[in-house]
Amino acid sequence: MDARQQQLLDAAITVLGTRGARHLTHRAVDDQAGLPTGSTSNRYRTREALLAGVLTRILQLETAGWNHFAGTLAPIAPDSFATQLGTLVHHLATTGRALTLARLAIFAEAAHQPALQQQIARGRHDLAAWATPLLAALGADHPATALRLLLALVDGLLNNQLASPDPAFDPTAAVTALLPAILTAQPA
């Protein structure tokens, strides 16, 4: 991804995360990026192409975040994992709020766009490739099941905090309380 493409996609993420999906237009991205009108449409001819590009960038940014998170876990233990995951969730709901809201907006768009669904599936597969062994190292009886439940917990915490912000938001407490059940969960 070249610098101009990254600039456009980062601007699109800001538009999605601060104004919502219905405000995502080529012109809005141009304005947000501080580029001449037509810059976005030269790279992404359709809204669908723009959304696909935005999803690629979101996955790139979130993968970097998850990889950084995984790098903070040596040695790995449930307590330190819960604390670090709680810190990550707090970051995603505060400092990373626009990125998280953009991801949620893209996921809503994906409900009607099979191409986006396929991109999301590939992203989840990539996440599972390193997260499943991580959960196994934490002692998960069924790491794939634990990952699905853990992601559901993270998404639930984020959705609730973003929809109704609580200044005392402490995701670490919820992760710490639910992690033992997640690690021992049986496949459905």
C-alpha cells in the first residue's frame, strides 16, 4: 500500500468512525484527507471498492494491534492476559474509538456485501492462526471455541461502551471474571 492510498484509507476510516457509514462518500474522504476533489474516486471508482479498501486497511491496523498485544504477554498467564486484554479493549473504546466504530460500520455493510464477508472471514482466519495457539498456551480446553467466545466478549464490551459510554469503563474486570469459563468452554 503506497502512502497516498494509506492517506485516503485512513481518511475514510476517520469519516466512518466519526460520522458514520452514510457519510462515507468519495468527496468526504477527499475533504478529510485534504486532497483535491476526485482523488478518492481515482483510486476507488465505486463505493464498494472504497469499502473493500477501508476494510483491508482496518484489518492491517487491527492485525498490528493484536500482534503488539501478543508481544506483551511473555510469560503468558491468565491474569496477565486478562489485564493486557482489558487494556487493549479500553484503548479500542477510547483512543481507538474511530477505528473501532469504522470496523463496526464496515461489518454492518458486510451484512449485504458477500465480498466484504469474504474479506472478514480471511481476517478472522489470520487472527485465529496466532490466537488459537495463544489460547492453548493459556490452558484452553478447546482453543477455537475459546477464541470465538473471547471475541464475542470483546465485541460485546466494545459495542456497549461505544453505544453508551461509561466514564468508569473497566473491561479488565469483565475479562478477568469470564476468562476461566471461556478457557474451559466446550464446543457447542
